[in-house]
Amino acid sequence: MTQKILVLDNSAEYRQLLEQVVVGMGYEARVTDRATEAWRILQKDPHDLVLMDVKMPSVHGDQFLKYIREKGFSAPVIAISGYLTPKVIEQLRKYRISRVLSKPF
């Protein structure tokens, strides 16, 4: 069974790039730019990994991560951002972030 990776990013360019990388590595990719849609996807079909932008317009990445952890989603989450300050990373660690990647990459 192919592993599933959810890509959540408000930038169309990064969503497209990450989708190409994920699919190119042999995984199934689902992409969205909205945290609410990402949560609906995870509720219907658990994924093996989430690649998540930290700075999004409606819900900040640490809020989304906190929410999905509280709802029992335990798979790895990798945060991606151009705004990874020590304070942001500390917030993400509270909710068991797996890794962080800095933009641009």
C-alpha cells in the first residue's frame, strides 16, 4: 500500500513543488491550502505524514498542530516555513513536531 502524505501550504508554488517531490518519491499526495480542509482530509483518510506550512492566513501552524494532536492524530508532521524563529520552533515542539524545514529550499 502506498503511503499517503498531506501537503498543507498557502503558497500555490510550494504546494505544486511539494506535490511533485512527494509523487516523484513514490508516495500518494493530497494537497490543500486550508487547515479546515486538511483536517477534513485527515478525518476521512488518515495519512502517514503531514508537510505543513507554519505561517498561513487563517490558522497558524502551531494552532493546527495543537488541534490535530488533541484530536488524536499521531503521525509525523514536518513544519515548513520561512519564519522559523526559536520561539516558533519552541511552540511547535510542544505539540510533537517531527522536523522543521526552512523556506526557501
